[in-house]
Amino acid sequence: MLKSLNLQDMRQKAYQALDQRARAITAGLGLNELRALMRGEPPTEKPNPRYKVHTTSFLFHIRPRYYEAGSTILTHTFRLGFFTSFFFFVELFTGLILMIYYTPSPEKAYESILNLLNNVPFGQMLRDIHRLGAEAMVIFTTLHMLRTFLTGSYKKERSFTWLTGVVLLGITMFLSFSGYLLPWDQLAYWAVTVGTSMAEAAPLFGNEINLLLRGAPDIAANGLLRFYLLHVVLLPLAAILVISIHYYKVSREHGISLPAYMEEGNVPPEVKKAARQRIDFIPDLLTTEVFLVSLGILLLVLGVTVFNYHAPLESVANPQVTPLDTKAPWYFWWLQGMLKLGDKILMGVILPTIVVLVLVGLPYIDRNPHRSLYKRPIAVALGVLSVLILVMLSYMGLPQYGIEMEPAQRIIQDMSPQEGAGPLQRLPFEELQLGSYQVNVNEPINMCPNLDFGCPAFEAFFRLYSDRVNQAIRKGDLPAETQAVVVIEDWQKDLRKITLRIVWPGEDGKSKSYERIVYLHANRGME
Amino acid sequence: MNRINLQILLGTIMVLATSVVVLFYGLNEEKRMAEAEEAQRGRAIEQGAALFEAQCSRCHGTQGTGIPGLCPPLNDRYFFDQRMKDVGWSGTLEDYIVATVSSGRLASTRPQLYPGQGTPAMPAFSDHFGGPLREDQIRTIAAFITNWSETAIAIEVPPTPSGPVVGTDITKELPEGDPAAGEALATTLGCVACHIAAPTGPVWLAKDGEPGVGSHAATRITQPDYTGKATTPEQYLFESIVNPNIFVVSGFASGVMPQSYANSLTDQDMANLIAYLLTLK
Ligand code: HEM
């Protein structure tokens, strides 16, 4: 009995027990193997247990066993598809937590965001990351599409991958768009009103689509609930499904394409061989992915802390007041720009439909068999042109472009926008010296002799304001007698009332004026 | 060092860096949340100020000073220190304001002092009861009003006039008036809210070729549609103040100007007011 209790034997047994657990958990990798993995050494057993995982584990079965060395070159994919998926998972994770605090009703939605910001530890960070991730996902999806276009990866057998990609682009935009409404502030409400009203342009069923989305002629409780359910149930489910199909095609069927110069034309055999060399998923690709994920998380966290990205929140939605300069979310500006160019039906429905059809049919329209950039000059030129047009249209979609506003109104709106913060809102409260000032008459120098450090920001504001007015006078938009006035009154404890007024003689001799009254509280904080 | 090792090393460093950033962010969370709450309150007060100006100032005065004979002040010591006890309200002042503003007041609780518009003395403002404001907007107004709490201690509004009141007999012999005292009175009584600051009533100051109230006093009584009994400018002003509905200036509604001045002003007050108004040619 005692004899059998020797130490070596016990160690062996313990090792075996642990090894077995490890194999059960990792779907086939023993302790020895794990050790080798961490050190980047070759497999310890035969057949290669690292491949076995791909058949026995559910999570790994969708991942490829290996990629070809050529397709993992950084400048070929820029890991754009990977990062798009990364952002999607970030959105899922942060979104699930945000759901705990959010109530989808017009009475409560805005309040629940305020509560998230002032009552939930890390609430603001969570919201900022969710917003940043959403914007990044739209950007990365678009760039990823552009890269697959430029590397010609949509051709032949990969045309179905491309098609599912186009569907994903749509899902991504609508995910982002439907989330836009949820905070129920003025920005959200009017951006979505503008956005859905574009659907109205569609002939025959435009009104019906609009009604279906909004749940009523105007967005209200029904519309909010619909957007919420789209955002948290339908679209994420659709995204998961289509991403799975999209990725399955890549990982299990075609692999990622090789760069064209390794595949097409006279490629030296040794290059070809090197390109086709297998890079195993476990451990090489997996390590890289974990590495990239930690990079992505670090960048997101830095973005919302050090780089100060914050999800905007304006005042609560008010269907009765359309703020000046309302605009759709930036990824729809191109559509707004197009709508300014011409007929609502042509620009808002027919052309966008054609764009989508071209995207869907691209693999069939472009019959050129080559993938190399140099062998498809027309396709590349058209692609670059489309990007330029997209940027131009987006610029034209800005509310400042092509929509005439009275010059006085434009100036005051730029100094102190109805929503969000302008130069006026950014002034430190202490510098708002009481008084009534004629802005474009006196040079703003030494305006606050009573303040220890003067009021540089206040003076800069005056300079900016008077420059704008004088510019308008020089351009002839306003008559030379125009007076710009700022009145600052003490209104309540820590509250000042500021009146911006521009007065000018009209053509009929009567004096005309435009004014805006703003109340500023000392604690309002700055965005 | 091979690539895997390098990636593991860098990955670990980045995870640590992320943790450090998140940790430091977390240490600041209490402060950040407190500041966010302050900022939200600040913004609520800003919005409340604008809404108060638009909806309430015509009765309660631009600065909440109230209008004697019409509406109570909301910025004085009585309102903040005593009113809750007097009406037996057990909730907070903020709730009292929200409740009052939401449903309005059918009848004034102090009809002699603050009759308001009559019935209702104050209209309901909540959109649930047909008013123009949403619940959250009413809350911002309440935030604005309660922000007077610190300055309210210093503000004491005498509710009742001192001395015998002037009455409605416009032929009464009045003492010598002092225009400066009249001007001060017009401000404390809240006349300026309707007559100077906002054109709820006829504008007193001469503007754009239109003469001031001092000249109108002489011309109104000669108009063919004049329905009052005054024969001199002084009497016209006297009559307009104590019995505003006997003749309503065209373009204005009858019943807007408070009708209680006959019972709240003294002879001297009336003389001072008239003297002041006559200077506004
Ligand atoms: C939610 C959005 C999307 C996700 C998560 C996603 C994910 C991926 C991933 C992970 C890959 C592997 C290769 C790489 O990392 O670049 C890939 C490849 C590919 N994607 Fe996407 N994708 C999305 C949208 C799109 C869109 C909008 C298109 C084009 C319309 C597209 C077309 C393709 C094509 C053609 C490939 C094959 C590339 C090759 O073999 O070189 N994808 N996608």
C-alpha cells in the first residue's frame, strides 16, 4: 500500500487529470500542446490537434483552419473586415448593457439617457463607446467594401460574398440610423424626421413606408418603439445571420483572396509557393486576432477619454420646434445633397435605386477577368470617381450649403446655434461681463478691466462676431448702417440672459432686426 | 522573439494600458456624475428661464416679481419660506410648482390680492390638460423658479397698501404728485411689465412717431368712440387705472389690466402715478 504512494506516480496522475480537463475545455488541446502554442512551437502530436479543434468546437468550426500567407499581408486587407466585425461585437456588448437603463417611450427615453449620464458609473463611457463604435463600424464597412473593390475580390466565385456584403452595408447603415433616434433629443428627432421623409419621395408606396416606419404621420411613441425594436432585435439578428453567411463564405469556402500580383500573370513559382504557404489559425491567426482586439479596445477607450469623443445630446425632442440647420446623420448627407440637386423622385428614389442595383450587380456588370489594379483601369477610375462624387454630394448635403438664410440670421445662428454649442456657449461664465455692447463699432480691447486676467475669450467672441457682420456689410448682404448688439443681463443666481441682436434699415426705411435670446447658467458645462 | 511572442507581449501591454486608463477614469466617476447632474440642472434652468419668459411673465412679471392686484410674486421670502405651510402642502416646493402649473388654478386662493384672470385664475399648462407645455418643460420651469431660493430671503413684498385707498371716484381732489415716486411705483407695481417691457397693454413711451401715454391722455377723451366719463387728462389716467374696462383702447382686450387698483392704491400713489404718466409725452 505505502509503496504505491510514490511521488512521481502522483504527479503523473495529477498531470493526467489536468490534461484531460484541458482537453475537454479546449476541444482537444492538451497541456503540452498549450505550452507549445504559447511559445509559438510546432504541434506536439500527430494528427495535428490544432486542426481537430475546428471540427469539435462550435465556436471554432466557423473559423478557417488556416489562411494562405499571401492573403494575410496587412496592406491587402488592412484587417478592415476584421475590425468591422470587432466593432459589431463591441456594439452588441455595450448595447446590451445600455438596454438595462433605457426606456423606449417619449416621456422616459431622454430622461433615461440623462440618468445614464449622471447616475450610472461608467454610463457615459459606455454610451460614448457605443456611439463611437457605431460610427467606426459605418466607416470601416465602407472602407472594407472599397478595399474588396480595389483588390478585385468580388469577382467570380466570390460574387456571392460580395452580394451578402452589400446586404450588410445596408443593415449597418440602418442599424446606425435606427439607433440615432433613441436618445430622443432634438438632434435625433429631426435627423430621423429628415431621414424618413426621404422615403416619402418614393412614388406609390412612399407614404406607406413612411407610415410603417414612423407608426403615425409624425414620429411619436409608436415610431420610437418601432425604431427601438428594429435597433435591438430585428436588425442585430439580421446582421448576425448575414455576417455568419458572409464570413462562412470567406473562411470555409474561398479563403481570403490572394493579392493579384501573386496570382495573375507570370508569377515566379517560388513566389507562388510562398504565397500559398499555410498560416494556421491556431495559434498564429488567433494570437493576431487577440492582439488586434486588445488594440481595438485600447483605441476605443482612448477615443472616449484622452481624445474626448462624446456622444452628443441636445435638448429633449420637440416636435413643435424645428431647429435651424437640421440635418440627417453624416452617412446620409450624400442623399441630402442629391435631393438638393433636383427632383425628389429622380434624386431621392430612382438614382439611389440605381446605385444599389449597380452595387448588387457589380460582379456581373464588370466582366473583366483580371483583378490587378493595372489591368482594370476603367473600373478603378470609376471607383475613384464615385468616391469623389460621394464626398462632394456629402458636402452639398450640409445645411450650410445651398440653403439661403437671411444674412443676419445666419450670423447669429453661427454665433449661437439653436441646438448644440457655438462660440457664445463656449465662453467661460465669469467672462460674460454685464452690459450692453455695440459689437461692430469699438475694437474689443481691454473690455474687462475689473477681471484679474481680463476676458480674452469674450473679446475673441466680439472680434469674431464683428468680423462676420463687417464681412456681410462689405459683401453687400447687409447695409452699412447695420448695428450688431450684445446685451448681457444678470437674470438670476448663476444665470445670465444674453441678447444677440442685429438691426439694419430695410429698403422701405423701416428698421429691421433679428434677435436671439439665450440664457446661460454657470454650471451648464461645455460639450 | 518570434511574432507570436511579440503579439502576446504587446497585447498584454495594451490590456494593461487599457485597464490603467479605465481605472483612472473610474476614480473620477463620482465627480463626473455630480458635475453632469449640476450641468443638467443648469441647462434645465436655462430652458425654464426661456419658458417662464414666454408663458408666465405676463402675469408673474419677468423676474417673478408678481404683479400686485393680479398675480403673486414667486421670488420672495413668503413664497419660499411660508407658503407651503399656509396651504398645507406636504411635498417639495418643486412639486408644488409642477402641480400648480400643470393643472392651473380654477379659483384664486387669495382673490382679494391676486385674482388673476378670474376663472380660471391661472390656466392649466400641462398638455395633458389642454395646455401648451410638456411635463419635462414644466419641470424645467420649476427648476428655474426654485433657483430664486437664495435671493428670495432678501425680497419682501408688502401684500396690503398702507393708508386709505383711493377708490373709483375720478373727480376726487388728489394731493400734489411726484413723478419720480410715480415711476418707482410703476416699476414695483408691475405696470411696466405690460406697458413698457412687453406690449400687453398700450405702450407708454413715445415710439415711431406714436406719442406717449401723457399725450394720449389728452387726445383719447376727445375721440368719438370714447366711452368713459373723464373730462381732463388727469381724470382719464385716474379712470384708466381704477376702472380700466369703462373704455378699452382699441386693439386691446377688455379685462386684461388688473381691476383692483382702486382698492390697493392710496391717494398719494395715484397722484404720483398720474404725475409720472403725464411726463411721458
Ligand atoms: C457588417 C459588415 C461586414 C462584415 C462584418 C464583414 C466581414 C468580413 C470579413 C471578416 C472578411 C474577411 C476578409 C477581411 O478581413 O477583409 C470579409 C471579406 C469580404 N467582404 Fe466583408 N464584411 C462586411 C461588409 C462587406 C461589404 C459591405 C462588402 C461589399 C459590398 C463586403 C465584401 C466582402 C468580400 C468581397 C470579401 C472577400 C474578400 C477577399 O476574399 O479578399 N463585405 N468580410
